[in-house]
Amino acid sequence: MTTKVTTVTRRNRHSGPRLGRADRSPLGTWFWEIDLVLLMLVTALISCGLIAVAAASPSAAVRYSGGNVHVAPLYYFWRQLIWLAMGIPVMFAVSMLPKDLARRLSIAGAAIFTLALALVPVIGVEVNGARRWIGAGGLQFQPSEFLKPLFVVTLAWLLSLRAQDRTLPVFPLTGLITGCIAAILMKQPDFGQTIIFGSMWLALLMLSGVPMRYMAWLGAAGVGAVIAAYFFYPVATARIDAFLHGGGDTYQTDMAHATITNGGLLGMGPGAGTMKFRLPEAHTDYIFSVIGEEFGLLACLAIALLYLFIVMRVFVKLLHEEDSFTLLAAAGLVTEFGLQAVINMAVNTQIAPSKGMTLPFISYGGSSMIALSIGFGLLLAFTRRNPFLTRSPYIVKWNTR
């Protein structure tokens, strides 16, 4: 009895294109490496966002058309479809990038958008008393939205260098970068984004293994910075006073609370909401309240659980990650994503002062949608896993007599 080894390529066994495990095309590789559960969760979130924007669009269309009742009630819904048609391909394209290339492009993008952020006070466009945008007409974009995910990846790369050389001064360097960005943001003013960037720096430091005694000192310094902002930064003073004492202009937060509770547990039904017509920024900052009025508090709970499942999915997936950069980048990206969602929901329910922050993939917005697509695309890229590491993808061997 003799043993003969026959080599058969998978390509010869199948005819025509298909996404089988032997398909080594870029699309086939992406399909088997991507976290399909994470992809399905974000797809569900985007679908919920479309329904929410459709619900909020009539009130926003009337408010921002000067009370013109003849304006198209679904104006913002159709525009959101356009932003999604641009954002989703961006997300998929970014998610297909090799990790090294995604890292290099993120670092280069962070440098570009930091420069753009620095130019905002000089050439930026003022909207509602804040200068946060660059551009004109429908071509405006908010540099800070694009910078957030790229900032996270850049800090993750810098902090991961310490694993190679513990003498590198990466902690003070990342602190200096964060401080410069925070100073520019506070000048706009954008107190909410300043909190996000500072929180992300602290979170990445903790994940990178900074001793807890240092984290305690940094936490105390953060509390001191907020107290100092209250006394010396008028924007922070006004928002904190309005939250704690009800002073100043609390119309937005009061109307948000009234709107979200108006629907009860099950809501008034699609299109049946009435309080949303008195709510400013119903399609952006306060869309969570519109969901509560029309679809009920149970729908709000379902949205919150979607965000929680996304965060938990990523952290569970990272439990066995050995590469320090991948661990920091993915954990930082999903933390930033979840933190933004928590802040928006907290503002809508009057748990936190107003910060002017969108709800990820739910709120209407061009800059927000494209930037979130880039960020989530990076998250999908850094959580990809190769299922062919333990075996050859090209050759099948069997014994014949």
C-alpha cells in the first residue's frame, strides 16, 4: 500500500466567484475576518437612526424654514440618506485597510485635522455663537469631529511605543498634545468636545498601564480643571449654573425632558409627537427625546442597549489581544463612541448639562456621519481576525491508496 499526496487548489474545486473560506480576494478576506456581529449591531443602529431622523424631520423643517408650512417635511430625512450613501462606503473602505496602513493614515489624518482645528478661530464659520466649522454653505465641516477617532489611534500608537522602550516620555507627550487640542476647542468655544478629548486621554492612559496613584493625581487634576473652568470660563459657568440651579436659559433641556417623557413607555406613535415641534435641534442634539415621545421609553432603552452591546462586544473580543497598539486603539475607539452616546443621552434626560453633542449614527449631520463612519471603520479594521492562521488556505491534502 502506497500513500500518494495530491495537491488540489480550492480555486479548481469551485467555479464562479463566491465568498467561501478559500476565497482569498480582498473582499473574501474581509468577509471572513470582519466581526459580523459588530457589523450587524452598527447596521441596526443606523437603521434606527434613519427612523428617528424621519420622525424628527418635520419639526426641524418647520423650525428652520422660518415657519413655512409648505416646506418638505422629510427634508432632513432625504439629506440623511445622502450622508449615509457617502458614509457607509467610507466605513467599509476603511474597515478593509490593513492595520499598519490604517495606523499610518490615522496619524497623518490627525496631523491634518489638528492643523484645520487650529485654523478654525481664524477662518472658521460662526453658527449660534460658536466658531467650530470651516467652509461655506453646504460644504462646511467640523474638524473636531474628524479629529476624534484619529486622535485616539495616534495616542494609542504613541502609548504602545512604551512597550518597546520604557524610557520614552510618551505620557507627557500625549498630555501636551491633548492640552493643545483642548485649548483650541475651548477658544471656539466647545466645552463638550474638550471633555471628550480629555476623557479619552485619561482612558487610554489607564488602559496602557499607568500606575493607579498617578491616575488618582490626574483625576484630581481633572476635577480641579472643571472647577477652574466654572470660575474662569463663561461657557462652563453658564451651563453648570443652568444644570445645578436652573439659572440662565434652560429652555432646551426643559423641552427635551418634556418631550422624552410625553410618550410614556410605548410612545405616541410614528408622526404623532407634538412636543417635538417646540424642541430646538430636534434632529441633532435632542433626537433621543424625539425617540422617547414617538416610540416610547422602551425604544430609548433599546437604543441604549445597542450602544452597550457594541461596547461589550469589542471589549470581550479584546480579552485575548496581545498587540498593545491594537488593544489600545480598538478599546479607545469604542470608549470614545460609547462616551459620546452616554453624554448625549444624559443631556436629553437632564442627568448632565447641555453640551451640544450628537448621538452616534442616530442624529442628523454630515460631518458627524462621515467622521463616525471613519471611526467605526477603524474599529472594524482593528478588530478583524484571520481565521486561516492555523492552516493553509490554498492546499488540501488527503491520502489515497
